Amino acid sequence: MKYRFIDNLLEAAVKENKAVILEGVRGCGKTTSAGRVAGRLNEGFVTLIDEPDENLRGDEKIPYGRVLFTSSKSLRPQYWGVKPLQMRPMSLYESWEAHGEISLSDLFSGTKERIFIENPLEAEELALILCRGGWPAAQKFKGYRQMGPVLNFYDEIVASGLWNEKDGVGNPEEKARAVMSTYARCQGQIITNKALNEALGTKTRYPISLIIQSLKNHFIVEELPAWKPILRSRRLTAKS
């Protein structure tokens, strides 16, 4: 069983708080990590609840010990007094596809004159890893079979009903695929919802912002924050 960095953070959070909710996209390993942490703690000390009801409150339902929730949907507005932690798919180090011998602190501090580590993976293997991502279920397979769980998850997202059908425009699955591919093409860019709508090229009375918010609520997409807010200032960029 592969070690996850969040395990230690989760264990500390459970010890320090009456209730903890471990959130993250489905299939990233939440239940496995939560079960591992609960097993390390004293028996009966932690109650593990997987995918709780939205109206459930930890302090009302569990009068003793600690409660650990895992959820693939953001429930923070319905909860109070609950410590949130977000879990993501595995890093390359967690999946044992990176050795972790290069330190970012060494790179920036200049303590080492030469930092060079050769990765034994071929270019084709690296490309496959980038497309596959850090999904635990994909680790069970070899070669291109690793893409199976990823493609299945994509198909489930498209057909899952996350997309509101009030607009009644065309096939909802076709619209879902169009939104996903358009959003992927804009990855790493600073882009407005209006520009996304224009790039999508389809007419809809249902704002794309609500579709994206639904994806965010299920941790399928996540905005990348700037290192510093002023870096996104057009005026600052123009002056520099």
C-alpha cells in the first residue's frame, strides 16, 4: 500500500478536532487514507463516515470520540465546526515514478554546484504518465491499459447529470464533452467565462459559470491561484 503525504496531516487533524472532513475528487484515495488513519488510532476513537448526507452535522450525530467524513462533493457550506482537508490524486513521488532526490530548496539556495539525476523512464512512458495522472486505480495496470480507469471516469462525468439541463439545448452529453474539451484547451490561461462561452461556440441559456461551479463542487477542476495577486494585474504587466 503506497504512502500518501496527506496521511500525517489527516491523523493530526483528527486528533486535534472533533470532526474532520476529507474532501476530494472521487477515486483519489480518500477512503483508503481515512481507513488507514482510523486504523492507526485507538479502536472506537474514530467513527468513519463515507459520503455523508448533506444535512448531517458531526457534532449532532456523534456525541463521543471523533468523526472522520470523506466526501467527493464540497459540503463545507452545510457544515460548521468541522476541519476541512482536501485530497488530490497521487504525485509522481507517491506513485513511485519519481525518486524525490532533487530538492527545490537546493535548486533555489544554490547549496549544490551541480544537480543532476537521470530518470530511467522513456519519453513515451513520461507522456503516458502525464495523460494518466495520479489515479490509484490506474496503478494496477501496465502500459496503455492504465488509461482505462481515466477514460471511464471521464465518461462517467459526462453522463453523471452534473450538467443542468434547464437550457434544453441539444444533447446534454455532447454539451458536456464540449465544455470539458474547451476548458482543457484553456488550461493554464487567464480566461473569463465570456471568453469560454465564445470558445465553446454553442448557444446556451444556462451560464457556463454554473457548469464550471458544479465541476468545482465535485473537485473535478480547480483554479490555479497566482503566486501573488498583483501578478494578475494587467496594469502592472503593461508598465513592466
